[in-house]
Amino acid sequence: MPNSSIKWILKQKGADQERLKAALNLNEREMELISSLTQERGKFSEAFLICEDRRAVVSIESTPFEYWLATTDPKDLAFLEEMKRQKPEASKLQILMELAVSHPFGYQLSGVKQ
């Protein structure tokens, strides 16, 4: 990855740690930091950021609209499709904006009974 001066490493479930360490030239402390990354769905994700010679753990928080724009959670996507069926006259943008207000942390964290 020599062509990229900025690298984002997110939580690595089941990744080959030795390969990651070698590919990014990481030391033991950096590997520990990567192993400790956390996330709370709909709230934040931590990432290990490499920017040229600087390295740090950062917290990424999306706005409710950004959450709905980027979600890959199957329950969120199913709910989004249901909203489209219920409101065929509404644009996808209008639906996303409505969901950002009514369910700012996604479908599962909205208190909706499942």
C-alpha cells in the first residue's frame, strides 16, 4: 500500500494479524491498539489512522443522515425498503431525511418492537 499516504484500519474481526502487521509495518503497540478498537452500532466506530508518519486511534461519529445513507445493516435496509413501499411518492432523499429524524441511530436502536 505504498501509493496511499492515508490508511484507515477498522476493527479487524478474524483478520490475519501477522499479515496486517507486515503489510503496514506496524509495531506491537500499534497492533494492540488495533486489537482494542471498538464500535457501537449507530453511535461511533474507532479506527487506527495512519497519515504519513503519524498514527493514532480516532473516533468516527456519523450524523443520523450519514448513518442512513451508508448503513449496511440488513434490518435497516429492510426498514428502508418498507418505508419506500409505504411512501411511493417520496424520493429516497426524503425517506432518508425522515428516517434520520425518526430513527437517528438506526432501526434496531430506535425502540421499535421487533
